[in-house]
Amino acid sequence: MIGRQWDSASVADCLVTVPTAGTTKVQTRNYKAARRFPVIDQGRNQIAGWTDDEGAVINAPFPLIVFGDHTRAFKFVKRSFARGADGIQLLRPKSGIDPLFFYACRAIDLPARGYNRHFTILKEKELTFPRDIDEQAAIAEVLRRTEHTLGKQAQILRALHDLKRATMRQLFTCGLRGEAQKDRRTEGQRDRADAE
């Protein structure tokens, strides 16, 4: 049951699609390593590449949410960018819905349908939100901070994993005191290694 201070509506009723008529799409083969405009496509990386193609640049009022129609990836974009090849929808929440709060709808369960399009399914999903936009913004900020903290913890875990691997390699090749390790191969193994 939703409280009196909250509303529920389909995602389609909460958003406005941003028209892209008149802009070109940057093909994957034309992505560059460094240029003026970031290319945003439906892939998992926030920025897929770079381009100088001004005809592909989206200059709509920001922020926008980019939805990967095939990949189900959501991206929160706050500046001009070039549109990558097919498969993205540019979304903006309607008035009364905080953009960062709306971006949290990426947590909606969208079942994978292979490389089929998912936008029609997304539009049918229900979004529950507080009527007060300040409360939406406060919730969105808590979610943003939590996500940032989880990202930092994931970086720390990766660094610890890399440190463990390097330490184990050092121990197994040089021992505890840096001494050379004895050859532990059998005589047959040494003979085969010498023959090669």
C-alpha cells in the first residue's frame, strides 16, 4: 500500500523521450581515443569513445538518462555528448520528478530478452515516488552516496586481490627471505626440461 505522500505511475507516464531528429549517429568503427565530444552508446562503459562530429552532438537541456534498448544499461548524463550507433533512448523525467531519483529506476527488474529491444517493457513498469520533489532529491542523494561508497569498496577489493596475487608470486619464487628456491622437479622432469 502506498502512503498518501507517494504516487505510483507507469514509467511511460513519468518520462518524456528526447527527440534526436537531425543528429547523426557515430558508428563504432569511427570512435576515436581522444577528441572534443564523448560518444555515449548502449554499452556498459559510461563513455564508449570520442568524436569531432558536431552533427552527432546532443545539446538538449541536461541532465538526461540514456537507456540502452538492447543492453538495458542506464547512464546519467550531465553534458553534451555524441550519440553512438543504434539502440539508445534519451529520456527526461516529467516535471515534478527529480532526474537523479528517476535515474534510480535502473533498479527496475527488466528481464533479459537477448538482443531484443527492452524500452517497451521499461515503459510498462511501475515507478513509485514521493510527491515532494525535495524528498525525491534527498533519496536520490542517499542512493548516489551509497553507490559511490560501494564503487570505492569494489576498487579496494580489486587492489587487495592484486596485492595478494603479487605477494603469493613473490613468496613462491623468492621465499620469505628472498633466497633462491630449490629445484623441486624429479630427475625425469629435469631431463625432459633439459631436452627441450
